Amino acid sequence: MELGPVGVWTFQLEGVPVARAQELVVELEELGYAAVWVPEAVGREALTHAALLLACSRRIVVATGIASIWWREPMAANAAQRTLAEAFPGRFLLGLGVSHGPSVEGMLGRTYQTPYSKMVSYLDAMDSALYLAVGPDERPPRVLAALGPRMLRLAAERADGAHPYFVPVEHTAFARETMGAGPLLAVEQAAVLETDPAVAREIARGHMAMYLGLANYRNNLLRLGFGEDDLADGGSDRLVDAIVAWGDPEDVAARVRAHREAGADHVCVQVLPPDQVTVPVEAWRRLAPALL
């Protein structure tokens, strides 16, 4: 799979009709981005969404960032992955994650416990699932949403690598050291194209607010040396600047290079529009020359 060094991570495709989302992915491909990462939360079903985006494009990799293991049975996930891998060789990357307690318990009504063991059993069931249709020529790749050392090691041992989200460069170095030299490390990096510090940090805090309320992300930041004071009141300037790259395109490109120097193979840049909703197509265009 030619994942390339830089891709785009975006929620905003879910805010437009599918036909418009397809047009935008074609433009991302024409701009030279190697991959587009799409989420799964309370919008489109991730693998269906991926199929629609793959069908309209020719080269770009479509990755799920991240498909929840609570949303579908392992046999269904295995069948969907193999179907897409056969139809679009080398272009679909399945990202799997354990999600978060509030989502699993509050929206699905299921008990969120032992997420690591849940992932292990899910991968076991995927790997042993019966699939009798025509499949891909090679085993399709998968990555795991991983932050802590146990999940990172699992990503190295039972998947093709990891997709850390909401992390500073220090975590990239930690992840590479934990996983070793071989596995894929595809890191998400949020970015704001704004040179005014106050404005940029306000946009960044709007994005960060939800994540700072989730235990998985909070615990990871505390493990990296941030304090409770950094996590309070929308995040300290120190934390905001570590999580969100802001400035001009060259500033964002510098942060991408920092992740790459710390061990990332691929960095998917999530541009944050001021309203968190508008598709940041102009920013993708501005960033392309600096990133690619």
C-alpha cells in the first residue's frame, strides 16, 4: 500500500452530501494527498463511506480513523474489509479502535470494560472468520487506534501498525520506541491556518474540548508529562500548542516534519475550520505545496 508521507484527516465530509464528498476526495487526490482518513461516530457508517469515496477516485488511499469495534461483529468487519480490499487493491486501510466509555455506554447501551481484552478477542474472531467470497490477493492491512504501551505493542504484533490520535510529537517518539522499527505509525495532527495566537488557540480549544473530557486521551497526556492544570479550562497554552499546529502552511509543515523525524511513517493533517463544520477545502489547497 502506497500510503505516502502525508494525508488528510477530516470530519467535514460528513457535513456535505455524498456526491459533494466524492468531488472533494477527487480534488484531494489531484492535489497530491496520499490518503484521506474518515471517522466513525454519529454520522456515516465508516466502511460504507469508505466504499463511496474509493469508488469515485483512482489512486488515493481511504482509511478509517477510526472504525469502532463496538459497531459491528468481527465477522462483518472481516467481510467488509476483504470486499473493499478485493475491489480496490492497495487502497483501503482499516483502522480499528475501542472507542470511549461515554460513546459505548451512553449511545450503544453496552458495558465498556477491559478494552484491551475486547480488542484481542475481536482480532481473534476476525482472523478466524469464515469468508468464502472472492477475496484480495494479499491479506488486507489494518491499524489500531493506540495510545498506551499495551495497545501499541498489540498494534505491532496483531496489526500492521498504529493510528494515534490527539497526540503531541513526544508521543510519536514514544510510540516508535514501543513498537519498534517495522510497524506502520500513522499519526493524526490537528492544524489551524491562523497566525494570530489568540484566534488560533480559540479555534484549537473548540476542537479539544470534547477530547479533554475523555479518559483515554486525558490519561495519555498525563502519562506524557502534562499536568491536571494543563488539561483544565480548555487546555493550557502549552498543551494547545503541543496538540494543534497553528500558523501559516510552513508552520504546519514543520510540525509534520517533527512527527516524521520522531518516527512517524505517515501524518494525516486535520485542518480545523473556525466553525468546526465548514469543509476546509481552501486550507487543503494552501497546505498542499508546503506539505507535498
